[in-house]
Amino acid sequence: MSGFFMEIFSTEIQMAPFQGITTSVFRKVYAKHFTGVDKMFTPFFTNVYKEGLNRRGEDELKDITLNGIPVVPQILSKDPEEILRFAEFVKSLGYDEVNWNLGCPFPRVAKKKRGSGMLPYPGEIRKILDEVFKKIPLKFSIKSRLGYETPSEILKVVEVINDYPVSELTVHARIGKQLYKGDVNTDLFPEILKLSRIRVGFNGDIFNREDFIRIKEKVDVDLIMLGRGLLVDPLLPGKIKKSDTGDETFRVGKFIEDLYFQYRKKFNDSLTALNVLKELWWYLSHSFSNPHKVFKTLKKTRSFDEYEDAVKLILDKFEWVGSEAGLFRISKIEK
């Protein structure tokens, strides 16, 4: 086996955090059914007050590892005291790493200079890190974008981060203002890698194994974070590492079934469970032969009986084509 393909198998694959989808239930069920993921990140926590988190927040942090996969809590904040409160709290639960969100692109977050909205202000990032690293009791990693206004913002941010013992920096290869539109930009990565004194990972638009190989050929990193690609095809990490085998349709069906019953249990049979599942199905539908009809079939369900009938119809009538079909890239489905 060539050195390049040995690198593929040894590359660390992380599950990106997705608000409302990659919950504790999702992570637990995912780790039970699929392989290939080496680390999972929680969706971000914010508004961490002195008394700690509410019950719901604590429930989201009850599993430090899942089937041997470490889980990392993420904080969205521009307040170093809040970051430290959160870090102390998760350390008390047994975690050994916390992740700082400098990547969230949504305007309601960015306009408050949080998430990717902080990237144009490297001086403020330095002030925050100065305070954080006086007291941080565990490993501290960062998830970022290339910038908010321009891609080159990341270079000044990396210069700042170099001065602190940050454990790793994962960069989504878009600016915040793009949200998820347009193509990823790999042009700056050689400069980022040359400049950075810490480990750098890549995130963005890896939807199948061919995308992964193409990115590996362009970007010399040993860490890849999968976001939407994993939601479209939960088998993707295992396909990349060639560690998942067996009937894909059957395995995805069992995952969907397990996830459904676990969400019903979590929400005490409230129909909130259906709303959460529909968020995932918007992505998952793109691995079936007719994404529009699949999602339309799920979207209109208003009861658990209707949902169960819809899932059975989908699995019986529509072919699971997986991420290889590339249907997500051309999708015009509206949620």
C-alpha cells in the first residue's frame, strides 16, 4: 500500500458539531452503529452562568466517551470568564478538552462578535486567550473559519494562536459571510500550515471518499472534520477508512429506527422528537434516489404513526444511493 493511502487510513476524522442535530442522543446512537469517527464535538454551549448549566445542558454532557470515541464540549463566547467557568464545569464531569467556537457564521451570532464574527479582531482574540490561559484547567482547541469578511483574516489569527498552547485548530474553508454558499477555498491552506506552530485540521465540503482524497492531495493535514457530509451519509467516515462493511440500506435503517425510539424516550413521546428527526432527514434524504420525494414524505408527517409509515415507505420504495451519488451538491430542497 502506498504512503498516501496509509495516510488516509491514519487521518483523524472528527464529527463536526451541528446545532439541533448532533445532540447527545444522536452521538450515542451514531457511535453504536457506525465506525470511522475518532472524536465528536458537542453543539456549542453559551450563556454559562455562575451556577452552571441547566438540566438540559447537563444531560447533553453525560457521555464523556461513546464506544471508545472521546466527546469534546464546545463553548461559544467572547467572555474569558464564561469560557473558564465552562471549562471548570466540564473538567468536573471528567472531560479533558474544551473547544472554542470561532466558526459559527450566522449573522445573529457574528454581529455580536462571537463565532466567526470575532475573526476580524485578532487583538481581542489575544486578550481573551491571555485570560483563558492563565487558568484553563484542560486542553483547549479552536474551531474557526478562514475569516468573516475576507479569507486572509485567518493568517493574523494564526499568528495570535501561535503564542498559546492551543491543542489544535480546525478551519472550515469558507468565510463567515458565505454561510455554506459557494465553494470551499483551499488556496490559503499551504500558507496557514507553514505559519501555524500548532496542529491544523480541515473542514468543509467533504461529501464522499473522492472529496476526501482530493482534499488530502491539496491540503497536507492529518485531521479532517466532517459536518454535512456525515449527516447526508452516516457511513461516510467508515467508507473513507474502509472500515464499514455490510448492507448499507439495512444498517442505515437500523440507525434510523434506533434514533427514532431514543428521541421518543428523550422527549417523553412529545412530538418535538419528530421536529428534531426532520432536521436530520433534510440531509439524510440526499442519500436516497429521489431526495425531494423522500423529504416531502417525511416533512408532512404529524404523528408517530405517520412517521413510522413514512420511513417504511422510504426504505421500501426508494434506493439508498449513498454519498457517492452526489445529490446533495445539486439539491434545491427547502426545509
